[in-house]
Amino acid sequence: MAGHAPSGPHRLRNFVAGEFVDGATTFAKASPVTGEQVFEVDEASESTVDDAVVAARAALRGPWGRMGERERAEVLRRVADELERRFDDLVTAEVADTGKSIAQARTLDIPRGAANFRAFAEIVATAPTESFTTVTPTGGRALNYALRKPVGVVAVIVPWNLPLLLLTWKVAPALACGNAVVVKPSEETPASATLLAEVMAAAGVPAGVFNLVHGFGPGSAGEHLTRHP
């Protein structure tokens, strides 16, 4: 179902072009505390990664690519609001993934993740554009100025130790600057990234701006992303 996580316990799917999609195979994610399986994760195939990149490129040609800095900043503020609304769900996901204490997740990971989106929203909405004049060889004066443009589709690969916090440190500035992203969380910590996909949809982020692929490194989603043209 577009924009919402599918029903069923403990199933984490890929998120491409605004919809949750299955993988060709699945793998088990175990609790680092008990060793018991807590999630079944859909592993993205190479074609799923391709689809995610295609969706991201399409988003850059669509409404997202035509948004100005202040409009994008408002979208990021809505993401921060939705992260706070899903606070308890994100705490549960972080604890299940990492085995860290509830207190740490509640006081560091989730609040800082939301704060990152607000911080980069403010930065991009207020960042000045450099300009200066120079004297030309003929004695005239030339105005030099800088224009900032998105780089395009950004692959975001995140480690396991602070899965949501480090994810927001990468995704928030990339989106603030007008890029689209394809995210691959660590196979050890896939849950909060999947929840972030739900958050993006609920906050009205256009389809294809945020894509999520699960998997491993060599021969899996990580390699498919890092080798992708």
C-alpha cells in the first residue's frame, strides 16, 4: 500500500517510488540482546536498486526539483514533526535493532534525529549566496556570483551504531539541498530506517525523493549502490 507500511508482524520491506515493495529474498534480523529473530527483512535485488535510482531521478524532474529552498525547508520541518509524532515507535525500533537502553534512544537518538531535519531546514532557508566584483583587464567591473544546485541522486549508506541519528545526518542535508536519496541501512539495524520511510510519506515528501533498499555489502544492495552509474 502506497505511503504506509504493510500489515503483518515484523516484516521490513524496501521503499521505492513512494511504495513498499518486496524483495526477491528475505533475511532474518536477530535481537542483539536475546538472539531471537525480531524482523524479517526483504533484501533488495539489483533491479530494485535500479528502480530506486530511476524513481529518484524522476523526482528530481518533478515537483521536488522545482521547489525552492523555503519550500523544501517546510517539507523538512514536517518530517521533524512526524518523527516526533512517531517517537515511541522509533524508540521501540532503535532498541530492538541495537539493544541500546530505552533511556538513550529517548534522550539522544530520536530527539537529535528530529532536530537534524529542523537544523538543515533553517540552514538552507537562510544560507547567503556569495557575490563579489572584480576589475576586468579592460578596466571595467564584473559581478561574480555563485548558484547552488543539487548534485542529483545521492546514495546513503549508514552504519549500525546510531542508525537513525547517522541516517538523519546524511538524509537531512541531502534533501535540504534539493537532492533525492537512495538509503541502505546496515543489515544489522534496518527498522528505524523503514519507519523513516513511513514518516517521509506521512509528511508529504514526494514519491521518489526518499527510497530505501535493504541488504548487505558485496553482491547485495551495498555493492549495487556503490557501483551504480
